[in-house]
Amino acid sequence: MSLRQRWIDVVFRAATGTRRARTLLTPIGVAVFGGFTALFVSAGILVDSLLALPDLLPESVRLPLAMPTLAVGLVVTAWSAVHFLRAKGTPVPFNPPPRLVTSGPYRLSRNPMLTGVFLLLLGLGFAMSSVSLVLFFVPLFILVNVWELKAIEEPELLKRLGGEYAEYRRRTPMFIPGLRRGNRSEESAPGMGDPPPNRKASHHER
């Protein structure tokens, strides 16, 4: 069994485990994602300092550009989290809602919460006028998250939710509302086929 498949199985077992275990794992998942995100911001600040990079934006433009970006990111993130909490679950893959969430922003995008986080990081980069954060570390953060979604979370969701999630994925873009993409390659990717029909819990991307 490959390392990727093992991680898929770990997430699957946690997401379908006891309520107590899922509750205990939730703060760990939040801490890991928060630390991972903070690492990219810290790296951007460090690289700017070490390389003595110039400011990305003039002073007069920073806040007018940063504030709307941060505000939209915060609203989208909070709106997404509320819909998970209403469904009696959390955005942490280890502690999902008991049903697939397709309401609110999840009607438009499979991962609106991550979209909000991307905007928050971009807004922070604008506010700090950080060249490396905006032009390198935010794009890298997005690429790493896209890879993780495709390699781990989506296969786990298909394993647990089967056709329900496959249909949701087919009709709903990953991030940008209205952006339809061909998904034949995803549907035929190894390890992403239809799972057994026996499943108890459901969850959805962030």
C-alpha cells in the first residue's frame, strides 16, 4: 500500500470513527493547518528580509488594496464555516458533518473556505507589501493545497460518499464559481473510483 493510500485510509477511519475520537482530533487538525499557514507567512517575511526585497506596493495603495481583499476573505471563510457548523460538523477532515454540505457557498464552489484563506493570505501580503509572499509563497500555498485535495481529500471523499460526492464534484468547480473544468482525468485517476456503497458519515471539502 502506498503512503498516499495510507493517509487516505487514516482520514477515512478518523472521519467514520467515534464522536469522541473525532472531537479530540479536531483541535489537532486546526493547529496543524494554522501552523502550516503561518509557516508560509513567516517564510515570506524572512525571505523579504534576507534578500532585502523592495516593497511590492507604494504606501498609498497598500490599505486600499489589502482591506477589501482581507474583508472578502474573512466573510467567505466565516460563511463557509457557519454552514459546516449548522450541519453539526467541522471543516476539519477528521470531524466532518453527518451529511454532504451543498448549501450557501458550497453551492458555488467545493472549497470556498480555502478560497477565503487564500484571499486572507493575499490581503496580508498586500498589507505588508511583501514581494515574496504575494508572488511566491501564496501561489505555492495554493498549489500545495490543490495537490493535497486531489491526492488525499477527494479520494477519501469518494471512498466515503461514493456517487453522491462524484456527482457534486462533477457539477461544482473546485474554487472559482462558474468555472467549469473537464474532470474526465480526475474521474479515471487511480484510487479515485467508486467506493463500496456501505458508508455512514459524510464530509466535504473545505
